[in-house]
Amino acid sequence: MKEVSIFSPATVANVSCAFDILGFAMENAGDEMVFRKTTQKGIRIVMKNFRELPAQPEQNVAGVVALAMIEKSQPDFGILIEIKKGILPGSGMGSSGASAGGAAFGVNRLLGEPFTQTELVQFAMLGEALASGVAHADNVAPNLFGGFTLVRSTSPLDIIPLHTPPSLSVSVLHPLIEVKTKNARNILKKSLLLKDAVLQWGNIAGLVSGLFMEDYGLIARSMHDGIVEPVRSMLIPLFDELKQAALEAGALGCSISGSGPSVFALSDNGAVAKNVTRALKKVYAGREVPYETFTSAIGQQGCRVLTKSNNG
Ligand code: HSE
């Protein structure tokens, strides 16, 4: 294969109670990336939009992933990566995760697929480390595996794809303000009370069980985050109003997508999710903060090939 173009999905990390260990892929929001073999060795990055993002491979989220992969596999060709971002950086929808996971997926294809999915996650975490200073995997794991994906441990890396109820759908409202993951992590408390941890553990176990059992009542009861959401929600204009509107419109739960500022809500089917998106929009209607919204099924697949070619 000489060239492959791929879709790399947006992801919602944390899923309310499961900070740093759970995320899911979106079906219809994401980046497009093209990977082309070149005779000149090494990695070259071309940003098709967001040209202010660094294109030097060592400073680019996709670039550091690709560099590590060719360092390991020593191909006799180079790779040109074109990135067209559909997810705004700093949105909380896994923008850096999409670049990093997409790079791992696309480069692996051009190399003849020498690496396992879990190894791809490991490479992609290098991109997250560059972007936020922390090699968290709860965006890149679902970006690559699709559906809901659990990161049981990052050292050693242990990724568990979970069952994803097929009708489950997501609404996202993205206020167009930038929140850097690094900053959103710095404001978190470094320790917590055992009683708060116990509540959180119960909710995480309930959420995971609810997914497997397709028990929407259990999912709804479990989508509570008493640790991270109370701190980070202060960065999000009208967060409480958004959450209340989503729940009143029938959402199972509503919380912050990744490190924010995007807010997501899960619904048990696509029709309810559309209503929920409408309700979220109403909260922001006529306010000062510009925003965009998404309504999507859960992306069962993760990164996927759009076209491939042997010519060029
Ligand atoms: N788990 C990470 C965080 C996700 O909340 O900081 C960042 O997208």
C-alpha cells in the first residue's frame, strides 16, 4: 500500500465517574488523515487546516507517534502525513487523541500492520504526553478500539474493550472557548476522602455493568462524578443549566467531555439524543458564548480506512 486515508474519531473521555480510565468513540465527528509513502526517509507533517499547530514532527502530536513507530520498525521509506482536523484543539473531544491515535493507525497500515492494537495505544500515548504532559490513554484507546474502552492500567498497559449498547447515543455541546487539558488537570485536588472514593467506585462498576447488561436505568444511576466534575465545571459557562436541561429532555446522564469545555449527555436512543441536543442549544441561545453541537451514535469501530491506493 502506498497511500491510505483514514477517519480518526472524536472521543469522550472520563464518561462522568471514570476519570482517566474510560472513554468512547463518536461515530460522526473526527479528523481525516492521509498517509503517503515517500522516497525521502523520515516523517513530514502537513497541516491542511489549523496551520498554527506545529508541523515539525518532534513538536507535533501525530509526528512524535510516527517517529517512534519508524524508529522501532526502520522502514526503507519515509511517510508524509496530511492532517485535516475536524475536532478543535482544546475542545475536550479528544482532539490530540484523534491526531495521536490516527497517526498510530495510519502509519501501522503503511508499515504492513506489524503492531497490535494495544501497541498502537502505547505509541499514541506519546502524543498525549506531548499535548498535556500526561500519557493518559482514555481518548486514544477508544479512538483505536472503538466503542466504550476501559483502560484498566497504563503501566503495564491493559486495555479492555467493553460492550456498547447499539442504540446508545451522545449529544455534545462545545462552547467555543479553549480549555487546555494541562490546566484542567492542574486544578484538580491531589487527594480525596475514602468515602468519596467508595461512591465513585460504586458508580464506575455500575456504569460498566449497565453497559454490558444494556440496563439504561443502571447507567443513569451510575453517571455521577463527585470528584472531578465539581471542580472543572466552574470553567464551563452555564454547566448546571446544561446538565439540568439534558436530564429534563430525557438524557441518562450528563457531564464534562474529557477535560472540557465540551459537555456530553448519553441517551438510550438517537431520537432522544436529538431532543437533548436541542435542549442544550436552548440553554446557550442568545448568550454570549459561541458554540457548536454534535449528535452521534457511539462509534463502534474507532479509526477506519476511507480509501487506500497502491499507486503514487
Ligand atoms: N482523562 C483526561 C482528563 C482526558 O480528564 O484530563 C483528557 O481529554
